[in-house]
Amino acid sequence: MSYETITVDTDSDGIALVTIDLPGVSMNVWNEALMRDFSAFVDDFAANDEIKGAVITSGKASGFLAGADLRMLGGVKASSITEAFESAFGLNAMLRKLETSGHPAKALQNGQAHAKPVAAAVNGLALGGGLELVLACHHRVIADNPKIQLGVPEVQVGLLPGGGGTQRIPRLAGLQNAAMMATQGKPIDPNTAKSYGIIQEIVPAEEVVAKAKEWVKANPKVTQPWDKKGFKYPGGGGAMDPRAVQFFMAANAMAQSQAQHNYPAIQAILSCLYEGSIVPFDTAIRIESKYFTKLLSGPTSRNMIRTLFINKQAAEKGEQRPKDVPATDIKRVGVLGAGMMGAGIAYVTAKGGMDVVLLDRDLDYAEKGKAYSAKIVEKGVSRGKVTKEKGEALLARITPTTDYNDLKDVDMIIEAVFEDPDVKSDVIKKAEAVIGKDVIFASNTSTLPITGLAKYSERPDQFIGIHFFSPVDKMPLVEIIPGDKSGDRSLATALDYVRQIKKTPIVVKDTRGFYTNRVVPPYLGEAMIMVQEGIKPALIENAAKSLGMPVGPLALTDETSLSLGHMLMQSTKKELGDQYKPSGNEELLEKMVVTLGRHGRKSGGGFYEYPEGGKKHLWQGLSEHFPVADEQPSVEEVKERLLYAQLVPAAQCFAEGIVSDPQSADLGAIFGWGFAPWTGGPMSHIDTIGMETFVRKAESLAQKYGARFNPPQSFRDMAKAGDKLYGKAA
């Protein structure tokens, strides 16, 4: 029998070596072709008496199997719930047949039948459905490499392990370990997996197949632990075991305190663990598939898969890149300005394999910029995340300098100097005097329009904006901003560069603040308006976290700095003159920054206090200047205001073409400022609640709190027409 995605070589002992190796891709995943091929092999394996056992391994150096192809899941369309369930149950049914050799569970329990031995020879990462395949094997041999990841990360896209993971892991590792793995989605290393009882052997990489075959030969008749009579959960399980009862009471509270009830997958995983622990295994995996089907048909997983996987991957592969422009091989980059942003850009560029010329007006500043990378490398080495040799090689790629002549051989320039047009004009002219005529010049400005800055360039068609987020080494999003005269080659080169540093790009329109800085200030501003209204700061912060934001808006304001907000307010007033429209925060910013000298975290404190060696806490003196009102709104009211303070500006940016598609708006929100990931992003969330509901609620908030909540006219028109941002099929 021939297969497209696997090879099967049966030796003279009747042991089949099954090697998974999907053609044309760097990593094995469960896709339709592999499901078809592997199912055919399992059928043959169960029925063919000449095959005595099997060893399953991978032909990829990248790893064993990375789980399901989420594009396949994201595109699932079923005509009925029964059809959807049967589709979801497919992997479970196949893996169950593999571990039982097709024998009924009762026959295995009574000793009337035995399964053929199957061993996993794991040479690299096994995640999601990849680990579930490993768990369905009777023996598991893993390569001795602490960097190998074993885990079930499905919760991160709103799903649960759908190939028996919620049932085999607790039966091997106990309920507590299973709950931690499945509800958090974090992978474990081989040694941890062995201590859990998930794997049996850790051997040198070159021995994994031989050791697996050795075990298969020595164990011709096998039965999984859960198919043996009298099986007991390690650490207790079931409805009556007091250890299990205590665990479920605590686990539910702990998990939901972190998730704020925003992720249905967490509740479904805990339900699978509980219900599965009190029924036979064959019933348990059907329960798992029931919950998997429910999640897959719900909006949370659909939105998360679409944004966090499908659209993110498309953006990173250059979906918005001009197709007819040849790829640029960027080897050497000049970074102008070695401050916090420039230093971070230098680090990610060197990490991406490029040489960096880090230029500043003073050599001490340039050296300090390189020292930023040295600190990151030092921390990585101490934690075992990077070898000393690789760290030293990264640092060797960064050359601090004050001499513009050192830029003569660069393939690209990224300017990250002070947000002042005069300063930027100076460095643009000095750099262009020495760089090659074809070199693309990018500005990391966060507020100044690119078209205006391009006027200082002698080659505006080669001038473009690349807006990083702080801290550069941690923030995944990059905004690409073509100016009015930016050519296709500048856009293509910018996207090629972002791909090399492995960030997620979105292309946005050239306007003050671009996309993220058009949405974040109104969100932070709404929190400050609430402070002035007398709403308790703790209520504001907790409401935001309950919404799913990583930190509260007041804490985020401290991080970005109140003084920056004050400076931007002043510069916007100056630029717009009589056309300036007050935001409502002028008085607060003036008092906090000018009168009280509270500039934010880096300057000692803002809305929060930051005691040395202690935990940050809200500044108690805030109520002296902004008294707390006697009557407080409900958490839901505050959540609604904070949510719509983001949804409405995001909708306005889409309506004005600042982001050209809902995908970019969603990616920019989640990866730019941490918009609640469970929603899939603001555009996905508007589609989920319905355009009419969004418009009606926004108008209601506008009547109550002000015109800033008014939805765009185009969204009102879409509501009347019954349209969706992601189209009729979304």
C-alpha cells in the first residue's frame, strides 16, 4: 500500500516502522492527507496478521508532529451537529483503534484479547494531536534533548485536546498535572514528562527508533493501563474519591480566576476531566469529542483560530507584500539612535541574523545601546534559553559607532531618534549622504506622519515607516506605514525585514498615530475620565482585567508614561490650533505631570507606587486630588465603557481606511496593545455581538458619555444592511 504522507517499512520480525513525513512542509501536522493515510494504515495494522507491532516516528528534523492544521479546523463546515461530532471524533476513533488493535474494550479487560504493541520514537516536539498520538502508543521513547516540547496547547486558540488528551493524560499523570497542561497550554520537557509518567524512556536521539523497536519485540501482547480491569487513576479520580473532589473544587476556582470566565475551553477541559473520570474510556473520549464539537462551533474558537493562527500566519508570510518585487536579502542594517527603541531594534535585528551598525551622537550612548542586548543575552544564557556561543555571536553582530561613514555598506536604515522633525531631518540627510542609492530608509516614528518626514529625503519613494512597540524584544507587532510617495520596493523590503526578525506586520495608512496610537489613547483616556468622575481606580483596573486585558489601563498609562501623554497633548494642541478638540484629560495630565510630578513608572510613580523590592500598588494619594464618588457603577458598566472605548476608535480606523481589512485591525489590537485575545480582536467581536447591537450600544453610550462613542456612519449603514465585517460566511 502506498501513502502520500507516511512510509511503512515492515521488517523480518513483522514490526512496521511508520515514518510521518508530510511532503513540501517543514513540520508534520494532522491534515486531511495524513488523517486519510494514517487511518488506512491503522485499518491494515489491526487486520493484517503479518504485522506484529509498530514503531511510529517522524522523518522531519524539525520535530515529531505539531498537532492539527488549524486551517483545516477553521474551515470545517457541517450540515448537522451529528456530522460535526463524527468529524471531530475521527481522530479519537482512529487513535483508539491503534491502541486496541480494533479489539473491544471488554475483551481487553477480560484478557480474552491483547493489542499489538505500538511504540512512539519521538525525535522532536510533539504538540496537541502530535502528543495525543504519542499517548495512544503503548510505549514512548523520547530523544534526550531538554528543548523538546511536549504539550497540549489547544486552549490557546479556544479549543481542547480532541484526540484523547483530556483522558489519557490524567490516566497517566493524574488529574492535577493533566489540568495544568491542558488549561494553561504550556509545554513540558522530556524529564518533566517522564516524572509525570507520560513517557517511559529518554535516550540519545540516534537511538530512539532502535530502543522503540527493542521494546516492541520484547512485548508482543499489550494492553493500555486504562483497559485493564481494576484500573485506578494515579492520585485519585472519579466522583467519590475525596482527593478528586477536593481537586475539582479548587481547580475550577483557580482556573477561572485567571481566565475571568472568558474562555469556554477551560470549563470544557475541566468538565472532560471530571466526567471522563467516572465513565469507561470509550465513553470518555466521546464526551471529549462532544465538548470539542461544541467549542469548535462556537464564536470564541472560531475567532481565535482565524486571528491568532490563520490571519497571523498569512501576515507573517507577507500577504500584503507586493508580489512582483523580488525578495530582498538584508544582511546589514544601520540603526540610528541607541536609546530604548534603537537598542531594542538592534537586538531583534541581530537576533534575526543581520549585522547591525548602531549609531548615536555619542559613543557612550551607542555602547549603552549594545549593552541592552548584552543584558538580554546574559539572562537567556543563565536560563538555558540560548547557548553562550550563540549569545556571543549575536553580540558580535552589533557595532556601536558615531561615524556615519560606517553606514556605507548597509542594506537598510532604521531611524529611531527623538520624536522631533528637526532631529529626524538631520539624521536623514547625514545618512543619505553616505548610504547606497538603492537603500531603503525606514523611520520608527510612532506619531509623525511618514509623508511629512519623507520631505527631508532625497528619495521619498524609498522612504517608509516601520513602527515598533516597546519593549521591542517582547512586543510581536510591527506597523508598516507607506507614505504618499513610498514605492512598492520600500513596502516589500520593509515586510522582508519584518519577516527576518519574526515579527507580525500590519500595513496601515499614513496618519497621525497610525492605527494602534489612534485607539490606545482613547482607551487609556476613558480610564482617566473615570478617575476624574470619582470611579474607584481599583474598580477600573479590575474591570479591564475581567474583560481580558493583560493589565489595567491605569497601569498601562504608567508604563507608557503620563509625561508622554502630556507631551503628545501639548504637541497636538500646537499643531491643530483652533481645531483641537479637548479629550477631557487635559486637567488630569496637567495636575499629575506638572503639579504633582508623577510621570509614570520609570520616573518613580504615576497612578501606581513602585516600592523597591515590593509589589506595585495604586497610589493612595490619588483620592486626595480626585475624590472617590459615593455611588459607584457596576463592574459590567465599567467593562462596557472600557470595551467600547476600544471598539469605536478601531471601527473608525477601519472606516477611514487606516487599516484596510478587518484582519489587520484584529491582529494590530491583540498583538499591539493586548486587546482581549478571547474575542479574536475588535472586528471579530463586533461581528460576534452583531453590527446592529454594536451600533445601538455605541449610540447609547454616546448619549450618556459623549460624542467620542459615536459609531462611524459606514457601520450604521452595515447594521441596516445586515452586513458583517468578515462577510456573510463568517
